[in-house]
Amino acid sequence: MISDCTAIILAGGDSQRMGCDKAELLLDGQSLLQRVTAKMQQVFPEVIVSVRQPRPGLNLPQVCDAQAGDGLQGGGPLAGLAAGLGRVTTPWAFLVACDMPFIEPAMIALLAGYRSGYQAVVPVVQGHQQTLAAFYAADCLDALRAHLARGGKNSLRALLEQLEVQYVDESALLPADSALRSFRDIDTPEDIETARDQLNR
């Protein structure tokens, strides 16, 4: 258990490529949100869900990104992170998207070991920053608000340019997840069918 950190699950996206609410899609009898929540509860003492609108029946604390203020009403992961950081009481948050059902607790534990002296820990897989499976210090909220006050771009990558970041290359991640499935997200109907097929093999 990583006691100095709260998990923030992003579940407020538009799911435009899927055509329906991704968080409620079923995979092996669980919704994607339930599956990610169960993984996070193995690692963190508190889990909160960042939503566009409150989700009825969800037995977890929720924060609405539309209420984050500071020009964040446009939504997106940056608004979700801001809403979550405004709620956490721990010095760190782990941000994860609800459509990443294969994320491994061992991967999270590995990344946690890189936090000392940094404001964010971000995996890099095939040259791409995995900003939606990363650690962010709670004090990033000040930098986030300053970034937006300057009219900064509404993206996590733009925010990272303002922070002290430890990037972790995929070669260092392989001992925790040899196939790097932790970073596989479910964006399209084809993605969810592929995931179901793999689980049924």
C-alpha cells in the first residue's frame, strides 16, 4: 500500500471514438471503471473518481471537473487532474484513466520508487509519454493554475514542461509488466473486443 498517495481515476471523457460511455463497458463481468477501481484499491488507501457529471450508484468519492474553476471548465484530463488535486489530502496522486483495465499494481509500485526529488513521474512507452498512468505531486496544482492563468495549452504534456519530471523509459518498466499491457487503453469498439478475446483465451 502506497500510503502517501491517492488514486484519481478519470471517468469524465466524451468517449467519442467508442460511441458510448467507456467507463460502463463490461470486461470479464466488470465495468472498465470497476476493474480499474479494484486495481487502485490494491495499491492506495483512497481512490477518488473525476467525472464530468456525478455518477449515480458509485460508492466512491467523486469530483466534478466542471467545478474545478480557474478556467478548467473545458474538461479533459487537465481539468480532471485539477479537480482531483483540489480534493486529495496526500502529498501525491496517481492519475489513471478508467479505460486502462490492464494496469498492474507492480507497475505502479515500480513507478512510485522514482518520485524522490520530482513533481511528477511519467512512464515513456514507444516514445510516448503515458501521462494518464503517472504520479503527480499535490503541489502541482499551483503550477497547473499558473499555467492556465498564462493561457497555457489544456494538455498534461504542456503542464509537464512546467514541472520537475522523472521520465521512466520502457526498458525500466519491463520487470513489472513484460508486455507493457498496463498502458493499453480501450478507445474503440475494436479495442474492447480484442481485450475480451484475450481474456477468454
